[in-house]
Amino acid sequence: MKRLLVKPQTKEQLKVLKELFKEMGVATFTISDENSEDIGMRVVMNRVDRTKKVSRKAIMKKLT
């Protein structure tokens, strides 16, 4: 099953949404902005093309 991530803009919106989901019997979890960013980074990392290889020399050249 897919999931839905919702970011309310106010504490009141958060409260209303949590109450609505509770009435609907939908499980909710509250996460911090930092954890949300971590999840987003994980999604991006999972989409990366890992078939291409880069030499250590090329990486070091970019870093200098």
C-alpha cells in the first residue's frame, strides 16, 4: 500500500487532520522536519542510477 505524507502549515491544521484520520480509522505518525528530510533523501538515493562507475581519480579531481 502506498503512503501519503502531509505537511500541515499550522498546529491547528495538524490537529484537525489527526482528528479526521482518527475518525476514518487511518493510522497517523508525527515526524520531525529533520526526519522528513532524511526520508526524502532516502527516496532520492534509491532512484540514483547505480550502473555507472566513476574512477577514484575523477572523484578526486572534482573535489579539488
